[in-house]
Amino acid sequence: MGKFTLNLKKCVFFLIGGAFFLFSGFAIPEDSRLFIHHLLNKYYDKEGQVETLKRYELNVTNNGFCRYRKVYANGKEEFFAFNLARFKSMDYYGDTRSGELYLRTNNDDVIVQTRNDRAGAIDSMSTYMIVPLKNIDAEQLNELAAHFKQITQSQLALNK
């Protein structure tokens, strides 16, 4: 009986270890989502705004949306969102110290909303979203572009 229990423990140990090694070798789509979320928030340039920001939120969600919300000190809010399946390309204008990242979509796929604005609430669509970045180099931008392409392809596969 003791030998059977020892063999059972060994089998369970090797099965758990094998499963761990099997699943750790594959990149899951969430890796790209987390990478994009982390990189955009890490290099975000809060001071690179025309008006003073009170806070911002920049998220890449589980259901494939990129959302960007800015709340200014005067109470004005701007909200941008697009489905990553509609992502087309990205362009960076600036240098390694500061610049603007343009996230472009296929058509008018970026939702643009403003609240508490003197001009009134605006709901419209756009073909791009601008994210100010600082202290980012070309290698990190290339990596970001690769992750955007990867997550876009996985979102397109899920939507089919």
C-alpha cells in the first residue's frame, strides 16, 4: 500500500510539472494586452497636455477595447475608445524625450466624447487617438507596434 501511494504521488507530481511546462511555453493573447497597457501607462506624458490634467485613465480591456479618458482641472472630460480589431497602424511624432503616439483605425472607428465642456457635450467618431508619451525609445515603440498587431490579429480571429 505504501509503494502504491508513493507511485501515485510521483505521478501527480510529474503531471502537474508537465502541465506547468506545457502551458508556460505558449504566449496567450492577454500577454499583449497587458504589455500594451503597461507600456502606455509607464511612458504616458501627463505634463504634455495643452490644459492641466487632474487625472487620466488608459486601459486595454479584456474584451478588446483600448480606452483613454482625460479629466482636466477645470472639470472637462474627454473619452476615446476603439476596438482593437479595428486597429490599422501607429505613428510616433517626436523624439525620445517626448512625442505623440497616433493610434490609427481602419475607418471612423474611434469613439470621441466630451463632457462638461463650455462648447457642450460632443459625441463623434475619429480615425485616430493621440496618446502623449515621454522617455520612450524606438525599440520600445517597435515592440509596442508588434504587440498591437498581434492582439489585432487575435481579436479578428475571435470575431470571425
